[in-house]
Amino acid sequence: MQLKEHCNLEDFLKKTKECNSKVTFETSEGDILAMQSTLCQFIFVSLRHQPALLYGGKIQCEDENDYEVLKEFLH
């Protein structure tokens, strides 16, 4: 699934902490960021200055139920 444009990235990251499994962001270039990693979170938030990368990437959850937790941020 992809992020909704102009969603609050900090709120999204807080919400990922409620997930039961690993949540990752995969860029269109194939780079994968683990949303539980502080370093990856920093890189992820810095992508707000590169919207093509940010909104062209995909959010992946290991547990399908975690998509429900993140639904307000995804489409």
C-alpha cells in the first residue's frame, strides 16, 4: 500500500509502534527501511523533501492486521 499524500509522517511513525509485526517502507528504487529503526525513521522523514520517492514507495506489513492499524495513512 502507499502513503496518502500530505499525511503527517510523525503521526504515521507513532502509529507503527502499535503494529504487531515488522513494518517497512520500500522505495521505488528498491531500498527498504524498517519503520521500527530510529535511523530508518530519520531517513523516512527526510523524504518529505523528495515527494516522488516518498509517495512512490510502498508500506509493507508482515501481519495483514497491521494495515488496519495504519489505514488512515494508507491507500
